[in-house]
Amino acid sequence: QVQLVESGGGLVQPGGSLRLSCAASRSVFSFSTMGWYRQAPGNKRELVATITSDGKTDYADSVKGRFTISRDNAKDTMYLQMNSLKPEDTAVYYCNAKGYFGRGLYWGQGTQVTVSS
């Protein structure tokens, strides 16, 4: 099966930055869309950002202008650069990937991001 492994989470002060990585066990070209989701305790899991195989990106309104999603095809890795972090960004962040023709939907194990002074 496809495996997605997140890394890069941790504790950061408000206004700080983190870069999350999602390493895939197969080529990112095998996915039509990849994305980042997050879930805080007591909250629903929400979409943060997505990127398609041709590089089209989309962002939740709450992170526009602060977060950037990208892919490194040579490394089979997706990234989420998070700048100007706020306490409300605190959540477990999950990597997601969708296959072509509805053939797969995959999730990573999640990585904790805590924004606190």
C-alpha cells in the first residue's frame, strides 16, 4: 500500500515558522491531488491546502498569505511552509493523497504543530 510519512512538526512561538514534509512511498506523479489537513482537539478535520499533479494550488482562507504548499517530484515529497504562525494553527497536521480515477485515498499518521508562547 501507499505510505505517507509526515515530519517537521513541533513547538513554535507565535509569528514563527515551520516546514512540514510528507514523504511518499511512490512517485507523486501517481497522485492526482495531494494536500494538507489539520485537526485540533474537539474540532473537525479541515482542509488547509491542496496541490494537483500539474502544480495548481488552493488554500483555506485562514492560511492564505501565510502558508505555501509545494512538491519536489525528484524526492517524492510534498511540503507545507508555514509562516507567521498563530495559536489557532495548533493542530495535528495530516498529509493526504488521492489517486487518479478515484482509485485511492491515502493518509499519513499526522504530525503535531503547537504554536504557543
